[in-house]
Amino acid sequence: MSIEAVPPERPGVTPAFLVATMGGIGLVRVFPGTWGAMLVLPAVLLGPLPCLLLGLVVAAIGWWAAHQALRERPGVADPGWIVVDEGAGQLIALAGLPLDPNATGLIMAFALFRALDILKPGPVGWADRMGGAFGVMLDDLVAGVIAAVGLMLFHRYWPGVLN
């Protein structure tokens, strides 16, 4: 849980703020990043390639939104209310699932991505230290890629568990 989840001041709702908070989900006081990641889970129904493409689009738009939102509301390097990064990263993680994932696969994709995002091991932590909108977005994208690769490896060696 992030102490600075809600911006200390509200200079106005801008398009960048709406995108950065994924329509306000980032303003939830308890675990805003988890809610942001959960918001995109229905995209798993689209399949792996659409999840990957959507994740890349959300990442590009999210970088713009995070950059603008950080300028509009300075003071915190990676505020908890910016959750578009979690949405993009979770979409990339979903791309690692097989074409017909089951509930176990969806839960594993979600749990693995969130664990990597929260614990920030190795390259995820390195990306998080980059700073600015780039760092805000990059750590979640790296976590999403690692989660996707992990899911693909898991599916390769234990077929049938994720679908």
C-alpha cells in the first residue's frame, strides 16, 4: 500500500490525469496498483497477441500521461495514484498465457506480475530507479515481460496447467 496514493492537491482533472489513474482507479486508497492491474484482466479473452499489442499501446499512452501528470502534480517520484503502468505491465504478462487460459492461468499471470512489481527483483528494481515517467512505466513493463516469459516457460514444461 502506498502512503501517497491520493495526490495531495487536486489542481484539476486533465486528460493525462484520467489516463494515468485509469479513469480514477488510481485514487482508490488501498492497493491502487493492484486495482489497476485487475482492471485489464478481462483483456485475456482477446488472446495473447492482442494483449501484447494493447499493452504496448497502453505503455506509449501511459508514458505520455505519466509525464504530464508528474509535471501537473510534482513532489513524488512514482506516486501510487499513477496506475496506467500496472495496466500496461499486466497486459504484457497476460500475453504469456496460452490461447485458451483457465482460471489458474489468469491467477498465476496476475500473481506473478504483482509479485514482481511489488518486490522489484533485479532488472525490475533497476528500471524503477530510472526516475521520471520513463522509470514509472519501465519497471512495470519489465515485470510484465519477465512474468510473460515465466508463464510461457511454465506452460512449456507443465502443459495443461494454465489452460
